[in-house]
Amino acid sequence: MPDTVPQNGGYMVAAYVVGAVVLISYALSLYLRTRPRLPA
Amino acid sequence: MRLLRAGRWITAIALLLLAGVYVRALVYTPVERLQGLAQKIYYLHVPAAIWAETAMIIVGIASIFYLFLKDPRLDRFAHASAEVGTVFAVLMLTTGPIWGKPIWGTWWSWDARLTLALFLFLLYVGYLLLRSAVADPASRARFAAVLGICGMVLVPFVHFSVYMFRTLHPMPIVLKPSAPSLPGNMLATWLFSVAVFTLLYVGFVTQRYALSYLREQLEATVGGGDSGMGHA
């Protein structure tokens, strides 16, 4: 049993940033693809 | 279109709730003593993995029914589920190595679970590539349905690989026959995250289904010309 908690918060932050980027990017891509282009 | 609007609303609500998951997981859920803060990746990685697998099962079931009934709605639904499943598979395969590095000391290991999970992702990519490569809608739907059923057959091997082989990947601590080995506070955060990912899946699939439907309608009216929508 280690005496101290491992210091690896950077990996957690990286994973949560990746998660947000992936999910928001896909939500945005769906929004843009379903939005009809305006006529020129 | 009502379906599209509903999908957008569900997605918007799910994204707001996802912010709630982030706050609950990062601020209000205790830190696991052995793994440290990296253990909190669990609240993203596992719900993403559950929906990467479930989405493929749904693709397979819709595909089986499509082959019998030839209903284009089933093909559209399978396509939508496959695209959304790919997104969750990407999330699973990116958060997994980020968690693995501080805990296992390596980003990746070619063990049964990780390799089969990668294979599931490649099957998703193959499914989407196949759909974009076949022009005839009836052939496209039929070929894709066969691949979708193959994908569904792969899922139990992915899930049970930790029992069948010696792997670096840990066994399930919640989705197992006995009681979950997770403290109440952590379990509540995990269940909240699974519920939000479920809502995200529903919102994404509803929008993706509506997109396919709109595209088919526009192609039918303009005779396959520029529909005013982007490509799939």
C-alpha cells in the first residue's frame, strides 16, 4: 500500500479534455451537416 | 423536421448534463488511493466503452431485421447507430491508453481485450467505408447489414475477453454477476455518467437518422444533384 496518493492528475485532465473535444466536435458536426446551406 | 429538432434538444440537454458529470466526477467524487486522480478517467472510459459495444449490438439487431423486412428505416437506424458507435469507440480508445500509461506504465498492450476493442473500432470504420463505397442503395444496405451482424457477433468476445484470456485490462467491477465493488459515491457518479452517455447516444442517433432521412428526401426531389447538405 503506497503512503501517498500517486500524482497523475495531468492524465486525468488530458482524458477529460479529449472526451469533451470528441463529443462536442461530433455534436457540432451533426449540427452543421443538418443545417441546409443558404442559397447564394 | 420534428425528429431533428428533438435530437438537437436531447443532445443539448445531454451535453449540459455531461458538464454536470465532469463537475461531479472531478470535484465531488473521492480520489482513489492506489491509482490517484487517473482513476477518475473511469467515469468517461467505461460509459464510452459500454455504448461503443451496445451501439454495435443495436446495429446487428437492426441489420437482422432489415434483411428480413427490407424496411429502409432499419437500415437508416443501423447506419446512425454505427456512426455514433464509432464516436464512442474513439473515446474509449483514446481515454483507455491515457489511463493505462500512469497505471500500467505503458500506453498500449497487444492483449486480448485491447486488441479486440481496436478490432471493434476497425469494424465500425469498415462498416462506414463500405457504405460510402457502394452506390446502389439496396446493395449498400444489404452488404452493410451483413457486416453489422458480424460486428454484433464480435461484441461478446470483446466484453468477455477478460475472462477468457489473461489480460492486462482489469475485469469489470460493476457489470458482473456479483455486487459492484465500488463505493456508493463513486458508483453514483458512474451511474450518472452512464445515464448521460445513454442520453447522448439517443440524441446523436436521432439527429443522424434525421440527417439520412432528409438527405434521401432531397436526393429524391432533386434527382441526385446537390442536395444542399454536406456528405455523410
